[in-house]
Amino acid sequence: MSTTKKYPIGMHPALPPPSGSVGPVRWMRDNLFSSVSNTVLTVMGLYLIYIIVPPFVEWAFIDSVVLGADSRKECLKIMGDDRGACWSFVYKRWGQFVYGFYPVEERWRVNLAFLLVAATVAVVLVERLRANKALMIGALLLPVICFFLITGGLFGLVDIPTNKMGGILLTMIVGLTGIFVSLPISIMLALSRISKLPIFSILATIFIEFIRGVPLITLLFIASTLLSYFLPPGSNFDLLLRVLIMVTLFSAAYIAEVIRGGLAAIPVGQYEAADALGLSYWQSMRLIILPQALKISIPGIVGSFIGLFKDTTLVVIIGLLDPLGIGMAAISTTEWSGLGTELYVFIGMFFFIFCFSMSRYSLHLEKKLHTGH
Amino acid sequence: MKKLLPIAVSLAALTAMNVSASTLEDVQARGVLKCGVSTGLAGFATPNDAGQWEGLDVDLCRAVAAAVLGDSEKVEYVPLTSKVRFEVLKSGEIDVLSRVTTWTFTRDASLGLNFAGVNYYDGQGFMVPAALGVSSAKDLDGASICIQTGTTTELNLAEYFKLNGMSYEPVPVETSAEGRQNYIAGRCDVYTTDASALAAQRSVFEDPTAHVVLPEIISKEPLGPVVRHGDDQWLDIVKWSHNAMLNAEELNITSKNLDERGANANDPSAQGLLGTNEAKLGAMLGLDKKWAYNIIKQVGNYSESFERNVGKETALKLERGLNALWTNGGIQYAPPLK
């Protein structure tokens, strides 16, 4: 094709780039096939996906059975020759997976508590709602409300002993309590540790180093067995409460160190500037130092939270039935034995959804608070 | 969690706390028996789809609750792992531990615990494909056997074959799952581990009837309920709750016929057990005279409990074997109710 239209020099409109240097083709060339070794790796990666994903999808979704089976045998009968996953035990025991052994007629209380937590999370996350003072005060009251809602004993709600709580409810109680109670404690610990007053710094250091030097599982064993030796016989110190205290202390010690890292990263000029302004210690911490230090610490803190949330499965070892414990009890019955793979995939998905959401929120926070210097 | 306030109070008044009088009084005052069970073991203690605990060990908890509180449902099940079970019992958080616990010298003598009897005699057994036509372990000369390495089962096996002048070819495996796979794949003729575990494994097979668990048991694993040292009355109650179930079976008293038997004046043994004559067995234990009546009415005799949880009609399909009454060739033997 010959050009017929003449342009003055320098006035020619920009032509579209050649097709090989834009769009998906360009992206693939840059990212997947930029060299021989990258091409080989890409092909191998694609092959891996090919051999893993379709069979998994077939197993987990297409050939699987959810409804209509009361035992693994019936599952196998329904499936015939196409062996897929048997999710029936999750369906059949959904109540146990969510509430543990919480009485059926009282489960609405747990549902309401879950709903309140979800609403509060929304309030805290959405900026427009956060501006509303009344809503924020409501959010601060949430732990108290949930506590009475779940355990009962007030407003005519039936008392529910903590050993009835299990499954996702237990994970939520341990995880959320650990996360929210440990944060203020850890800030105090971090400030104590860098305090100029030796009594504070020594005590905080001893506490942090002790807790960090001991595995969580040991602390849980202490909570479950050793503590009751120190208490007077006959006094019944609730097991779940003991576990909550241990988990909170454990997580506080770790987060304190993360925050101390954040504090150490603040230039000394900031401290001196705060002093020069005549701010008291607490004012300078609240207005100048902590907002910056906490912002820097967000990835570390959220990392600790995610670790803590996953660590809640360790309570299985002292006989509390979290979703994993409920599932293991389920697959140890004669009806459902042999369904280990299904159980671990299910529990894995559950934890992945929660932990991935937390890590995405942390990314979002980092971006939002990024002010740049 | 609601116990926060009482805890604060009790911590403040540590010295004011008085030591609990007796386990029986504690349980009666509380109105519920705290019983430690497995976190999940087929046939012995598992929660069913509705969340109710079931199993042979669970039935023992229910029997004690029926004897002490008159209601077998008044039990708080505390799922325990094998690691924490003794500590939890000793610290007083549970009243009785009924969790497939093997009665051994060391545990009885050094842990400050008392075993209150044996509700299941377990032991190492053998599983073979039914197609082999083997009916006794004595026929296993020259067989290849899948066995977990580094366990007592390995030693038991070697000893048993040596004693019987037989030879075998070991196929070592690391885990029970690996053992099952090797056995299914035909890499060994025989699979050996604890008999109740064998039965549980077998129930997962595609066609369990194609495999048989041989009657011979070659090691001793007496499993029974455990209580703390220092409360003999409570030990007696747990011991005789189990013995009442055994004696009921021996006297052929079941949950169905007990009213009839208790009313029969020509049946003094049954009447004594059921508390319908002058014998005051319950009072000697510090219990109601209906204590055994309640056990048998609500839980059943030993045979009923056994058949319901692990017996022929269940997926485990365990033989009575050693757990048959002494009158039927087993070793379940309860002292007389005199």
C-alpha cells in the first residue's frame, strides 16, 4: 500500500506499535519466553499445572459426592468407578465443624456473634463508616457483647460451658482473642523493653525472651496440665481460658519484638523533635512515634497474626476440638474412616481463605498508609 | 470463660479453699460426671454425626454416671490425647479416665493412679486375606508379614514365632497406613498390629469380608478405666460399675428383661444386683440401691455394650475372644456379688 496522504514534517500521527511489542504477545515474550532457560521453565511449569490441576478439579468437584451418603461406603457406591472426593462427612457434620458441640437450639447465638464480628470488621475497614463515632464505640463493645452472647449467663441466656465450643467457633475465639488482646499488650511490652527505667526494660526482656524461647506447644501443655498443680484442688480454672491466656502471651511477645523493630527504625531526630516540642512521654508516643513505628511494623504484625491463627490448630494436642480435631474425630468413626485426604484439603482451604484475606488486607493498609519520604 | 469472677475470687482466697471431700460427693454436687475419653477412636469413643459420644469406653463413663447420678446422659466428655491424659486425671479435672489405657506395672505403681478393671483385653493380632484359607496363627509358618519397625509388636512377633517353632519373612513398614497399603498390594501375606486397630483398618477396605482377623492374640494390652490414688470409695464405684455389667451378663440380665428378673423372688442374685431385695449393695458403695439397675437399664450389660460398639453387627466386627466371660472361654471375670 502506498501512502497517499502527505504530512508536514513532524506532524505525522503516531502509528500503533508493531503487533509483537504490545499486548499479551509482548507480555509473554518478556515474562515467559525471554530466554531459552525461561522457556524451558515455562513449559515445565505449564506441564506441572496440567498434570496437577485437571485431576484435582475432577477429584474435588466433578467426581465428588456431597449429598445423599451416610458413610464412606455409600459415597463409593454413588461414585461407582469414577473415584472422587467424598465431602459428605463435612456436609453431615457441618454443625460440628462450625460450632463443635454447642447445643443445637442455642446456635443462633454463635451465628449472631459471627454476624456482629463481620459487621464490626466492615465498620473498621470502611473509612466512611469509621468516621461515625457511635459505630466505633459499638465496635469497641463487641468483645464484651460476644463474650456474653457465646458463654451466656446474662439476660436469661443459658450458660454454655466452654468445653462445648469447638470447630470454627473455637478457632475464632482463640484466634481473634489472641490477635486483639495481644496487640495492646505487645505495644506496652515493646515500650517497656526500650524504656530507660531498668525495672521495666529488665522485666519486659525476661518475659519476652522466656516466651520466645519456649515453643507454643510447651506453653499449651503448661496451660493444660501444669497450671492445675499450682491452683488449689477443686478450683476449676477453665481450660479454654488458660489456653487463651497462653496464646495471647505468646503472640504478645512475638509482636512486641516486631514493634520494637519498628521503634528502632524511627530516626532519633523524631524523638528529639517530640521532646523539643515539650510533649510528654505519652504524648510523643501517641502523636509522633507510635503512628510511624506501627506503620512500619504492619507486615511483621500481620505475619505474626497469620502465624497465630494457624497455630490455633495446636490445641488439638491438648484435646480441644478445633476444625481439625472435629475432622479427625469424624474420620476415626467407622462410617467415615479413610477420608484423610478430603479432611486435610478441606481444613487447608479453610485456613487459606482466612490467612490470605488477612495478608491482602495488610497489603491494602500498607499502600493506604504509605506516605513516602 | 464465665468463670472469670470465681477464678479471681479463688485466687484471692487461695488458702481459704478447702480440699474437696470425696470424688463421689464432688460428682453428686456437680450433677455431672467428667470423663476423659479418646479424641476419636472407632468403637471406643467417637462423636457420631449428631455430636453424641459413642463407644465401649464411653459406655463405661455412662455406666458410672448411671450408678452415681441415676442418669447415663449426665456425663461431660473431655477428649484427651495420650500425652496429657494422666496429668489431667491427676490434677482433678476429670473424675475417671476411660481412654483405651493399657494397664501396666509402671503406670499402676509409679504414676499415682489406680486401674479399676479391664473393659477390653486387647493385644497384638494378625490379619490375612480370607482367600488364604488360614484360620489360626499356627498355620502361618513361612508367611511374609508386614510389621511396623521399632515397636513392641516386632518383638512380640519374633517371640511368638520362635516359641511355636515357625519361621516368617518380615516386611518392615514405617506407619500403619504404609502397612495397610503394602498388605493390600499383596507385598505381604499377613498384617500384624493391635487387634482392635486391625479391625478398624479392615473396616476401611473395599471388601472387608475378604480379610479375616485371626483369633490368636500374642501380646497383653489390658485396657481399662483409671482413677486417682487416694479415694478408695471412688475406685470401688468405678470398679463395680464395670463389674455390675459383667455380672449382669453372667446372670443373663439385659436391659430388656431386668424388670422381670428383678421382680422374680426366686432369683436372689438378680434381685441383689437390681436392688429389689434386702441386700444393700448400693448402700455399701455409698450409692442408691438402684445403682446397678440404672446401669443395666440405661447402658446394658457388658455383652450389649460390646455388641453395640465393636461386635459382630458393627463395622469393626470384633470377636468376643478374650473378652468373652470366663464361662464362655474368655477371661472377663467379675468377682461375685456377695
